[in-house]
Amino acid sequence: MPQLNPGPWLAIFLMSWVVFLLILTFKISNFNSLNEPTLKNKKNKPESPYWPWA
């Protein structure tokens, strides 16, 4: 029975998964994040509280 020979079917299965994962990777990486990270400016940094007893 040729269906039981894993040689060609295993190669087809693995190659199809590689192609599938590569396509998904590129499609997912093309999406832009909805919440872009903002840079923290040192000017907006709150000052630490004043502790007179320290």
C-alpha cells in the first residue's frame, strides 16, 4: 500500500507547514500596532518628593 510509505507524504507535510508558517509570519508582521509606544521625555519626569528629615 503506497499510502503507508511516509517518505513523500512527510516531505509534503513538512514543506506545506514551512510555507504556511512563513506566510503567516510575514502577514502578521505587516500589521501595525494600534497603541504605538511613546517615548518618555526626561522633561516630563515628575520630581521626587522633598523629605526634609532625610
